[in-house]
Amino acid sequence: MNLETLIPPTNLRDYAKNQGWVLVKEAAKDRLCVMTNPRYQGRQLVFPMDTSAPDYSEAVMLVLDKLAAIEGRITSDVFKNVLEVGDDAIAFRVTTPQPDDRSVPLAFAGSMLAGAQQLLLASACTVLKPQVHHPRLSRTEAQQFLETARFRHTQPGSFVLNVSCPVQGLDVQAPLLPGEADAPFVRRATVKLRQSLGELVSAIETDTLDDLVAATKESDSPVLSANFCEALTRFEDSSLKNSLEIGVTWAGSIPRPSSENRTSLVRVQHDYFPRIEEIRRELRSKEEHLEDVFPGTVERLDGEMGPDGKRAGEVVLSLLTPDGEQVRARANLNADQYEQADKAHMKEGAFVKVKGKLHPGRQPRQLNDITSFELLIK
Amino acid sequence: MALMQGLSPPNIESELSHAYLHAVASRAGLSCRNGNRHEDNNGIDATLTAWLPPGDASTLTEVSINVQLKATVDAPADDGVSLSYFLREPKRYNDLRSETVAIPRILVVLFLPANEPEWLHHSPEQLILRRCAYWESLRGAPDIATTSGTTIKLPKAQVFSPEGLKQLAERLSRRAFPRYGAA
């Protein structure tokens, strides 16, 4: 393992500082970082300042082992935290009632990934322009924020999606020790994510959802958005009846939010998801049936062979609404329409144009009253 | 009763040297951790850690020492001041003589009796591991252009004993690194 490139001395130092270790300045003349901790009398961490030191890797491994022993954790966990010292790390952990479950449907895993991205985008958009619904999540800064986020190794034993957000990934001009108001954009987005989640779960648990919705709609700077709620619902698989835990570990390289512990954990129990969907709909109360012509792509074919020997039935489409939102929708096609859908599904770059009525609700939504279904080939 | 011989004599020598290291370090109040595979590839067989009372601000209170450990039944040449040991691996020699390592390194050589039954004696009253080990720092040793190894002089004054180990740790806490040939 090339620790020289993975763990610079400043990262290790910043992690240790975050745990209460203090640098002994006098050791700098020997090109050593020597750190002590008033909580652990007599213990010291010693590692080179220079990655070019011939035993840099060994010295760092020794420090990681020491920290693990002192903190009562395994070295690999400490290693992970040191790697992420400059990141706000968000862990999405899915738990199911079946203790022996060793897998989840692949489609659900994909949905979780998409949900995680949407949560980040929604939170970033709320930082940029708080509103109850963001018609588009494509603001440049939000997209850039998403591009800096990293998907880390998952953890054994449960289904955990780890996402790292480098706090200095965008705001290189930020002050060295910012106050909360002046925090880097990435930090503000992860704080917003945590706030939105906290308010939502708290409202569910204290049965004050109506108050939350009213306050959100009336607020000039709503913390919560329909997009955020929708993103959360993507972490539910109705067949698994799963719950979700979202843990945020704040980057150690800048002060954490004053109201937060080093790691915060919020649990979204399975029975909360329908309520979250209700809130989503409430926040999008303007959402009505939308009758229009929608361009889109064919994502899935679920039709059946009819008595006439032709396949027809359900398909899943990805449609573009007039306000630029991408929406997944189920549609029931007759045989001729299904044939067009099949061609579109098989051909790269092929789009469809469908006229129908798009119903509100969770995705995939329902597209009914289809009056035309046309194949558009590039 | 003849038992299946699981370890070869060289392996037994090696295990006894580790046992010696652990025993002496423990008696001196140091912890002893065997090197992992990565460390072993870099010539570190074990890491000792000592804890010392605080001194001035630049004094280390927690000192680690990386050990390259050897064992031999060959009778060393004795010039009255030092014992000779032939270190076969040039890479190990160069690892040990580096002056810029953050964690000090020493070579420890256990000289076992040539007669195998004399290596270890056990009775209900005592456990005796015969002969002893010596240590040397190769820090600052000359660069030697060789592919076959080099002879190291281990000072007879530098017995790897509990007391000697404590004194070494105290020196290292002041960043006073022993250099090759300075003893």
C-alpha cells in the first residue's frame, strides 16, 4: 500500500488534532510530527513530516495501529477516517427485517445510488436558492458539487453506500478556519442535507408533519424540498421493507458545525417512507395531472404476448416534462405502440414522443390516456 | 517418543530469537509487536515501544524501535571488543544504515550454542534460554558495493538485556541516535 500518496502527513496530523492530539512544535527541527494528548498521558504519536522519509509508510502504519488501540477500533476504520479527514462523509445504510439477507435487488441498489446523488443535488440547490421544489437540479455549482463527491468502498456485513464530499473541493478561496456562515460550499450543502433530514424525521416522530409542510411553504428559505423527499423515497424497496440510516462524519480538517457531534446518525424507519412521500406531494401541491406530449426514452419492456401473437402491455419510460424534469413513468401500450417501443429500446440514440396524461405521485409515475406513440430515430 | 519435526532447525533458531526479544523487552517494560508481511519485506521483524517519563519539550515519551532480528549457531569471531556477524542481504544492510528514518532501527543477533539440545532447557523450576543477543545500530555505516553481504561488528558491551534496552530507549527519547561503530 502506498501510504505516501494516500496519507499525507498533514492529513494524519489533522485527523489526530480532531481527536484532541496536540503538536509538539519543538520536534519540528527533527522533521518529525510529534503529538501528545492530555487524555492519554505518556502516549505520543510520532511520524515524519516528509513523505520522502524512507520509513514513512511504516511510521504511518504504526501511528494508525496506535490510534486504533487507543480508540478501541480496528486499524482499517482509523485508516478510512484519516483518508476522509478532508471530506464530509455520508453513509447510507440499509437494514432489512430479514437478518439473513445477503443481497438486495440490483435495481434497488441502482435506485439508492440515484437517490444519493439526488439528495446531494437537492441539498446543494437549497443552499443556492431555497425553495420548496427545484424544477431543475442542474445548477452549475450543484453539479460541480456532485462531481467532487466520491463513492467509497462499501462496508462488509450490511448494505452501506459511502459517499465522500471534499469540503475544499470547490471553495479554494475559503478562509483557513471558517465560521459556520462562511463555511465552504460543500460543507454548507452537507449541513443542509443534515438539517433537512433532521427536520423531516423529527416532524414524523413528533407527529407535526402538517406544521412542517406549512412552515416550509411559507418560508423564504425553506430547508426542505420536494426533491429531497423524493430522493429519500428512492432508498425504499417495498418488498424488502427496509429502513435507512444516514450517518454524516464531518471533515476533521475544518471545525464541524457547532450543533453537531463528530458523527451524526439519523434513522429513517420503514414506516416513515409513506409519510415522506406525502410530504413530497404536499410540497409539490401544484403537481397535477399533466396532459402533454413528452419526449423520452424506453427504459424497460414488461409486455406480454397477446392472443393475436403480438406483444403488448407495460413499459417504463423516462420522460422529459415541459419544465425540464426527468420523470420515470409506466405506460400501457397496445401492440403497435409496443412494437415502436421495442425498436426504441433496442436502438442507441432512439427517442419516443408520447402524448398522454402524466399522473402525479412517486416514480415511476403513471402515464395514461395515450393518444399517440411515435418513434424518433436520430 | 519421536515427534514429527514441524520446524526446521533454522526456523527454531528464528522462533527462539523472537522469544528472546519478547522476553527481554517485556522484562524491560517495553511492548513488542511482530512485524507484518509488509514490514518484514522492509527488514522489520519486530517493533519495540518504550514509555518514558517526560523530560524537556523535545523529549519523546513514547519511543519506538524497529528491530531486524537474526539468530545464528555459528561461533562469531571475537576480537575482544566486538563479535562479528555476516549479514547476507545487502538490502537489509542499506535499510539499517539509513540516517533519515523516523523510527530508529537496530540489528539484534542472538548467538545460540552450536549444540542444539543446549538451546533451551526447561524444568519445573526454571526455563533457561542459553547465550544472549547483542545489538548494534548501523546508522551512518559506510555504503558498501557488494551483492554478497557484509560483516557487522557487534560491540560486546551492547548486550541486548533489559537494562541495556532501557538505556537505549532513554537515549532515543532525546533523539541521540547511536551510530555504527561509536560504541
